[in-house]
Amino acid sequence: MSEQPRIAVLSHSAVEPTYQRKWELLAESGWKVLLVVPTHWPESGRLTRAKPRKSGNLKIEVCRGLLIGRVGDWIPVGIGKRIVRFRPDLVYAEEEPFSIACWRAMRIARSLKVPGAFFTWENVWRRYRWPFSYILPRVLKMAKGAVAGNSKASRILERRGFRGKARVIPQYGFDLGLFRPMSRNSCRRALGWPIAPVIIGYVGRLVPEKGVEILIRAVAKLGKGVSVAIIGSGPCEKDLRQRALDILGEDRAIFAHAVSRDRMPRVFGALNALVLPSLTTKEWKEQFGRVLPEALLCGRWALGSSSGEIPNVLGDRRVVFREGDAADLAGKIENLVMKAGHRGLLSRLRARARKRFSEPAVVEAGRKFFCSLLTRGK
């Protein structure tokens, strides 16, 4: 191993500048980091383009790719020479183990005789079609380590026969300088929202499995003093807008398109509570729910359904409702958000989010795991 550990990272998600921050922090801790990203990637409803740059021990290089935007299919072009030239001690693919990109990265690690590791969100058991059915077992055999974004993903790796070292570490760390409490009324004025008594919001993709209609029906049970704000875009946008207008009326429904990451804290700041009403399907259940810790860090209530990883992210059953149950959600909102006496619980939830999901916490967990892969067997 080099005097300064050297890690080469392939990551399509790090096209988004805020997701590069954890690699900057790892570089500041003494690691030399090569981060290879594709030229562009669709992220949160927008097309984000990457820029090469160098800052201290971090170097970001941009590679061409085929089938960009498709997690399993995208093919990075020319990464072999880049990684070989960097001479890494470890190759990390922040890509799913069934993907062509991950397979390519693990083969490069094997050719260099250095450990390879990957990242996975997959918390639903799947049977993959070719070529993914061919790639997955070979990646699991080649890789020495795996980072799972949630506890179920770690158990699925074990069930698939992965014999390397695995850790559950969130993919995202949150900037405490960005996600912080702000004046609710000033946030509402900046967004052009009414200074209504209570606004309960959803932020994310407008797709069936996110269960946004459950939130609309829950707000309808709470009376005219409560409004809903739905921020995002997706195939269900038109239907959800009409549903909200039919049930709540125009004066109790706020709709806005997806916003950039740097504007998200203002949206959270304008809310009384953020709700993630995800619904489990045969093919999907909530893998993390990053809006939950973001809202908590902004000093707002975060409530989520019982789908997937949501209960583990929130860490307290009092803010978890039965998925698909609008009445249960309405009861949680009424008892926790609309009544005084629960500020202590909100403070504890926020403190827990700071401890577990801040950028320094996530980076330190990753650093320790990467070090364990380099020292294994010594």
C-alpha cells in the first residue's frame, strides 16, 4: 500500500456536484482520490453535466459513456487507462454489482491485483436477465468488499453468496451548513407560498410507488387549516394535481417542479412537516429516503411509511405510519405536528440525523471500511 492510500472511484451519481463532497473530505483526510464520472447523467428530473477538476488530493476526470442514464447498462469508455495510470491501492465502483460499469471496474482491480469494492441499494430480491445474470455472480466473486445503502441490501448480498466484507453505510452525507433551520415564514415568502397555518409537504419523484395520493387523502382529514405542498415531477404529476384540487381545493394545494439541491433547504424550511408515503411493490420498496434526514436537519418533522428502510432511517416508530393508511398518517400529523409538547422528540430526531447522516459521519465510516479492505489478511 502507498504511504498515502490511493483509491480510484467510478460513480455515475457523482456527476451531481453535491455528491462529490464526500470524496473531497476523504481526500482531505489524507487519501489520494481519482473520481471518474460520466459526461452527464439525469438526476432528480434534471440532466446534470460533469466538469473535470483537481483540488488537492482529489482529481475528477470525465469519461465518455454508452447508454448513459441506465444504471445497469451504461458502459464507461476508456476508464482502464485512467485507473492504471493512477496506480490505486483500491478500486471502488459506486455502481450496482449487476451493472456493466461495476463489472468493468472489478476486472480492472483484478488485473492490478488490488482489492475491488462496490455499492448496492438493491433491497428487493430479483432474478436478473442476461447479461446481468452473467455479470452479478462474477462481480460478487471478484470483489473484496461491498457497501450496502441499507440493511436489507446487506442481507441480500449474503443470501447471494457474497463472501467479501460488507458494511451498511449511507451513500449520502448531508452538508450541515446547507441543511439547517431557517425561518419558516421567510422561506414561504421567498418561495411565493401563502403564510398558511400548517403546510405538510412531499419532495421527490411523482410516481405511483411514492404514494403521494396517501398524503393528499391524509391532509383532507385534517381540516381547512392544513395545506399540502407537492414538489417534484414525474408521470403522475397531472393526475395528482387534479386529485389534490378535487379533494382539497385550490387554496389548500401547492405544486412546484423539482428544485436544485441548493434550494432544497428553503423548501424544507417552508414546511411544518415532510412526509414520505412510499408504497412497497413486488419490484420495489423504499431504499433510503434521503429527504427524511434532510428535513430533520432543517428542523422540521419528518414522517414516513413503513416501507423498506424508512423506519431505520427515522429511528423512532412514533414518526412511522402504516404504508397506505391515510388515517394513520393523519393521526400522526395531528398528534405530533399540530399539537405542542413534542419538541423534545423532534430535537432528538434531529440530533440523531446529525450524528448518523452528516457528511463527516458518512465519510469516516467509509474511510474506516476502505482501510479494513487494504489491511485485510495482514
